Amino acid sequence: MLEALDLQFTILLLSNGVMIGLMYSLIALGFVLVYKATDAVNFAQGEFVMIAGFVAVGALTVAGIPLWLSILAALVAMVGFGFALERVMLRKLIGRPIIAVVMATIGLAAILRGLGPFGIFQGTRPLPLPLRDEPFILGPLFIPPIQLLGGIVSLVFLAGFGYFFLKSRKGVAMRAVADNQQVAMAMGIDVERYFGLAWAMTGVVSALGGVLWGNMLGVDVNLALVGFKVFPVVILGGLDSIPGAIIGGLIVGLVENLAAGYIDPYVGGGTKDFAPYVLMILALMIRPYGIFGKRIIERV
Amino acid sequence: MGDLLTVNNIEVIYDHVILVLKGVSLRVPEGGIVALLGANGAGKSTTLKAISGLLRTERGDVTKGAIEFHGATIHRHPPDEVVRRGIVQVMEGRHVFEHLSVEENLLTGAYTRRSGGETRRDLDMVYGYFPRLTHRRNVAAGYISGGEQQMLAIGRALMAHPKLMLLDEPSMGLAPMLVAEIFDIVGRLNREEGVAVLLAEQNATIALKHAQHGYVMESGRIVLEGDAKTISENEDIKEFYLGLSGVGQRKSYRDVKHYRRRKRWLS
């Protein structure tokens, strides 16, 4: 009897981990897209998600626009934000050391989080989606509808962007830009346009992440903290790998949930928040380029 | 034959202060091969980058003079515009996209060309010229040999259907036999596809064998110009670039090393 319950509990933790993990993958995808195309590490990924959440909530509750239009507004706003950010701030940093871009995104993250005390950014706002309340029950699985939706959206976009990079002319060009900017220019590829495109694609992914996570956690400044989970995901999976983002997200989701289920009772809680980072540090020691990350090709 | 490219007395300054080219003029005729010779740091690569527009990625600027291609000035255009007009640079040091497969590398060369059916045919043409690339088409370009990478870089440039190819040191770091093979193919491309070539080389012997005309650069200036035969018979050129002394014997490197041997901080 007890064993059956135990098994049930484990399955619950696993399924929850997979779904949450896929939703981490979605956010990590935003990070990977930028890193793949521009070699820039975006420390403001979580803040992108937060801003998207606020745009959607603002449109829905303050402006009173229907939900689907609010989501569309978040998408458009984030695409615009991505383009604008590249144009105004990051284009000037092309050709500068990569640390310049890193510091710029850290600064941007601080500014965005600093919006907290102002107007709409105060307090936590719910972002209701028209989903049923009861979880789907599939055999031993209990899946909350938002997690199912999140998992499906994540998979669709991960697959879509994966296909884009692998097969399309623009995708190959974008990888070329990431590989060597100067040579890409020599081949007639308009590098700056691709940088803008990469940031805009990150905007799309962040908007979806903002709506999904905003629904689960409520929209407030702390929504940006989801961004911190991106780091263990991409370090495990590889900074520039879309399959890596999936696998990394799944690992982080599973580890988090298993830690919460099996270790928390003994230590009084909180392991969920740091277990992924322990894993990240281990990954850095053993396989610094991640599971699928590109190795530096060195010729001897 | 008319001039395809005219470089007219250009001056290039890096970072607003460092004067690198001090009045360089040269011409490439339609369908010709022109060699640009000179030692390390003479300004050959800078000249090519000024033409292709890649200079601006290195914070360099053409401050005086003009570069004309088909009679239109191009030195104010970004590199992608220059490629669209028909000039492709093959950069020094076999720069391939290491993480892309050989075929994907070639496809990036066709980026400025739109039609898909043509791309397929162009791929076949490139594989025809460089059969070694055929069976490596799905390998990441970072893992193929140096000679193959140079072939890939040239083949990729060919995918853009250039009227003028700027070749920067194709012989660098390659075995003599491979160098000969690559130059033969470049010669064939020139004859069969009508691609004009501006060839920057330290290896004057092989460059002058294929070129009709040559320029010699030193410290950012053209110091000598003439048809390939005249240049290869010039006493100074024999001495300093071809490694032959006045009487035509090979000379020991030891005797010439006082000439322009400097510490290289970067390679």
C-alpha cells in the first residue's frame, strides 16, 4: 500500500518535472537564440520574460483588451523591444569585447527590475488564461492544464526554431554569423540585420514565456527570477544548442522536483532552489561546453 | 580589355590615427589575374579589405582616394553591397565557418543570390572544380584539412558568382603541392568562368606564374609595377622575393635575413 503511494508520488514528481522543465527550456531557448547568433550572453533573459508578462497583464486588466489581443500585444511589444534593444544599445558594441555586451545586459536587467515601485509594476497581478482548473488525469499522471499547455508550446517552438536553424537559408546564414562575423560579412550577409532578428526571436520566446509563467506564478517583478534558472539549463545543455536547451530544461525540472520531493522533508525545504546550481557547477567541472554545446575546434 | 577595378590613390587610416596605406593605386582588367606582392605588413590585406569593405569591421577607413568597380565608386558601401555588385574576398588564413558543414559553408556563399535551382547547379560546379570537397560535404568544416579548407573558401566565394575575386594569401601554411593544385584551379576558374582575380601573395614565384600583371607593395605604398614577366626579371624582386641572386642561383636565407625580418607579435 505504502509502496504504491510512493510510486504514485515519484511519478507525480517526474511528470511535474518534465512539464516545468520544458517551460524552462522555452525561456532558455530565448537565451540560446541570442547566443547562437551574436555570441552575446543575455543576462536580462528573465527580465524579458517579466516585461512580457507585464505587457500582457497591462493590456488585459488596465486597458481591458481581450486576452488573445493582449497576448498578441505582448508578442509585438517584445519583438519591438528586441529590435530596438539591438539597434539602440547593442549595435554600438559590435566588435567590442564580449564583456561589453554582457555588462550592458546586466545593466539592462537592473534597470528593468528597478521598475518595481512604479505604477503597474507594483504588486502581483494574476494573468488568468481560459483553462480548466482540474488537472488532466492520464493513468497515474496528474497534469495541471497550464503545464500541459506550457509543455506543448515549448516543444512546438523548440522544434520550429531547431528546424529554422538547420534547414532554412536564413537559419544557415544566422549560424554563419555566429561562427565568424567577419567572414559572414565577406559572404555578403548583412550581419546587423541578423543580430536584430535574433533579438526579435528572443522577444517572441520571452513573450510566450511571460504569459505562461505569468499565469503560473502571477505577474510581478519576481517573475524575472525565472531567468536565473536559464543558467543551469544552458550550462548543462550547451549555450548554443537547441536540443541542449530541451535536455537541460528537462534535467533541471526533474532535479528540482525530485530534490523538493525527497530531500526537502529531511532538511526543511529550499533544496529546489539550489539543486540545479549544484548540478551546473558539476557540469562546468566535467563538461564545460555542455551536453550538446559546440566544442572549440582546435587544429594541431 | 577595360578596367574592371580601379583603385585610385587611396589612403587608409585605422582607428582615426594609424596611417596604413599611403596612396595606393592599382587596376584589375576584366578577366585578368593581378598579383599584389609584398612582405608581411606591407599593406596587401588592407588593400583587399578596403576594396571589399571589410575594413570597417576593423575600425579602418578609406580617407582619401577612390575605389571604382565598373565605373561606380564602391568604397563607401558596406560589404554585403560590394558582394552583390560582384566582388568577393577570400580572406587570409582559410576562414571557413568551422561549425557548419562543408555544404552549408558553400550555401552561405550563395547568400546574395536568390534562386534555389541555380544554387544546386552552382554547388555541382564547385564540386566539379574541387572534387575533394564532394565526399566531405557533410563534415563540419573545422575538421577538414587545411588544403581542403582553402578550397572550400575559394569554392564558397565562387558560389556568389563574382566578377572579381580577392584572394588573400591562398598559399599560406600549405604544402607546395597543394599550393600548386590550388593555383591551377584558380587559373582554370579565371579562364573558364571569366572570374578576374586580385591575388595578394608572399609567394611571388607562384603568383607571378599565374598573373599577367603585378604590383609590389612595401610599407603601405606600391613601389613597383609591371607585367608579370618584367617583375619576375627585376633584380631586386629576384633578390628579395624570389630568393634568387643576380646570377640566378639560389641564395641562402641567412644572407638576406637582414632584410625586413621583424618580430611578429601576432600571427
